[in-house]
Amino acid sequence: MGGANLCLDVLRGNDETIGFEDILNDPLQNELMGKLHLMTHKVKKKKKKKKKKKKKKKKKKKKKKTLWCFGLPCF
């Protein structure tokens, strides 16, 4: 980070100036914007997969809860 060395800025006399690096950091380290439409579809698909997994777990739990005694379900 270019503006993080306060002592050096004071010695050089740059402590009272505000530059591009102080606000937005280095322009070479910017984020690249992806395709927003495709990114939202990926998020929706992940949420659907999580819901399906939760439903499967619930179904498995229901099967495990039923107990059988002499061929009849016990309560």
C-alpha cells in the first residue's frame, strides 16, 4: 500500500496532501468486473443445491425415527 508509511510522508512533506493512492489505492490492483447476469445465476443454482441437500437430510431423518417392533411400527 503506497500511502501506509506515515513517517516517510512526514519526512518528505507529503503528509498534508491527498493523492489517488490514499483514496482508491493502486490503480493496477483494481478488481475486474465479471458478467453480473451469469454470476447471479450461479448463486441461485448454489442455493437450490443447498435446499435439495437439506430436503434429503430431512427425509433421511424421518426414516431413521420410525422404530419397528415385531413387524409393527412402535410409537
